[in-house]
Amino acid sequence: MVTTYKKIYWTDHAKVKMRQYGLSKSKLLQLLYKSERKEPGIAPGTMALMQKNRSYSKAKNKKSPGEIWLMYQDIKDLRKIISAWRYPGISKPGESIPIPDDIRHQLLRDGCKTPHLA
């Protein structure tokens, strides 16, 4: 069986949110390939992936509840990472994706345009 890999393109928005939520590229790539749940994204043609938070709280010496989400869009041979965020609670499968308001407004305002790759 032949596996083809898509080129990964990170939007500026995704890079900003990675810094804001303390998410690394390696963590998000792990989520991309080993997600626990897959839901349609809020923007047309996008998918959102979820993985439960696996980090420990040093102060409480136990696992912190929450989820890490990643939204992407496939365009021909390109996989465009649109956004990433941490959700502090536990969402239920099939319900709307828990997206922070600032991310939701920016995605709906800007849309998911094909990146310029020159």
C-alpha cells in the first residue's frame, strides 16, 4: 500500500494561536495523525480534530482536564492548518465544536482562502 503525504502549510493565524495556547508543531502533528475525534469545521470545507489533554498540572499533581483542537483544510496536495486551540472542558461528540469567540469571528470574517505559495 502506497501512502502519500500532503505538504503542511501553517497559516499565520495558526502560528499566533500556537504561541497563545502553548502548542508546538510536533504536538499538533501528533494530533493530526492520531486524533481521538474528527468533526466538520465551522468554515466550509474544513475539518476539526480533537485530542484529550495529556499534560499534568504540577501544582495539583494530576491531569488537567481539557481538549486540544486543530482545524485544517485539504487543498489538492496541500494540507492547510488554519487554527489550533485548547478547550478547558470536555465536549460531547456530535455537538458544535467549542471554538473561542476570537477564533470564530476571525475565521468567519476572513474565510478559508487558498494560501499564496510563491
